[in-house]
Amino acid sequence: MKLDILAIGVHPDDVELSCSGTILKHIAIGKTVGILDLTKGELGTRGSAELRTTEAIKASEILGLKIRTQLNMADGFFSNDEKNQRLIIEQIRLHQPEIVFANAISDRHPDHGRAAKLIADACFYSGLAKVETKLNGQIQLAWRPKAVYNYIQDNYIHPDFVIDISKFMDKKMESIMAYSSQFFDPSSKEPQTPISSKEFLEVIKAKNAIWGRSINVPYAEGFTTNRYPGVNSVFDLI
């Protein structure tokens, strides 16, 4: 299935936390969107890989995704190497996205910045015809997304642009709470983590509110880009 947007995250819930409002907004205007999880998040303190997979399926239904795929790379110990680049290239060529969302370029969790570089490299190499890949026995055609945009995660990074997600904030939070093993649950017996407090959920909304304030809307999500974003008219920037 061809996709308009492929959102890639190294862990299940990365995308929901960071850019699910943008995904919901684009699905609402008829765009096709899928998520690619590089790992199962098996090193997470709470829950398990199996549970997080179940939660990811629930979140996908809430978002209305066309596809969601896991690549089963090693959480915490994956490398930016040919093997992992080819796994991503196969998915890019399969779905031919116009735009790819990727992990933050740097963050508190070392997996995030490392994944951002892996994804960017794979997107570039996917456009080289001499990088040959096969999927299900079929030779794949080269495909390079028009743009790779990095969402912002735990650490504050000044965004290059922001997207108004005001109408979709509640649904975004619903998709995040599909990961009930990871986030605030007063009845949970699991260990406390930096993301399991009630305050963490408030921080998510506060961050989106700050970016929303910058464009005079209630909530927005921020992205960075390694190239100049182009517009057809200055009126696109209003």
C-alpha cells in the first residue's frame, strides 16, 4: 500500500507521544499514514514486548492507520549499519511515502538520536537504484521520500515549524493512553519511571500548548528539518 506519510519510531509509543496529532490531522484530510516501529521496546522497565505490541495495535486503531509494522531490531543495541538500513529501505520502497517522520535528532534516550540518523540514511540510500532489495521475492524499485521531518521528544529542541493540532489533542492523548503499561496508572504495581507519573502527561500537553501559543492556537506539534522547508507563497506561513 502506498502511503502519504510513514512515521518511524524506534520504540512503540514514540510516534504517539510526539506527532500523533499531526497524523490524526492529515488522516482527517484524506492522507494515508502508517507507522514503522524499529523495535518492540523490550528493554522498557514496565510491561513487556508482547504487551507493548498489543498496546500498539490498540493505538493504531485509535489513530486510524493504514498499516503498522515492527522490524524487531534490538532495543538499545541496534546499529546504524547496512543490515538495519536495508530493513527500513524495504519498507520505504514497499510503501513509497512522500514524507517520513523520524525520531528526534538528539534526546535523553540515546536510541532516539541514533534512530534519527539510521532513518535519514536509509531514506537517502532507498533512492539509489544500485542499492538492490527484494521483498517477498520481488525486486523493489528505488524510492526516496520528498522530505524527512524529525519530531521532538523528551528534550526541548527549538522547532523549525509547528503544526496546529488543536482539534486532535484529546484523540492524541487517547492514543498515548493506549499504552497503559507505560503511563500513569494509580493502580499499577510496576516500578515508577520518568514517564509513568501524572505530571508527565501534563508536560506533553504543556509542550504542545507552548508551540500552539507561538501560532495563536491552543495546541501544536513541533518538527525539525535538515533542509529549508519550501512554500509556494508567503501566505502559506500565516
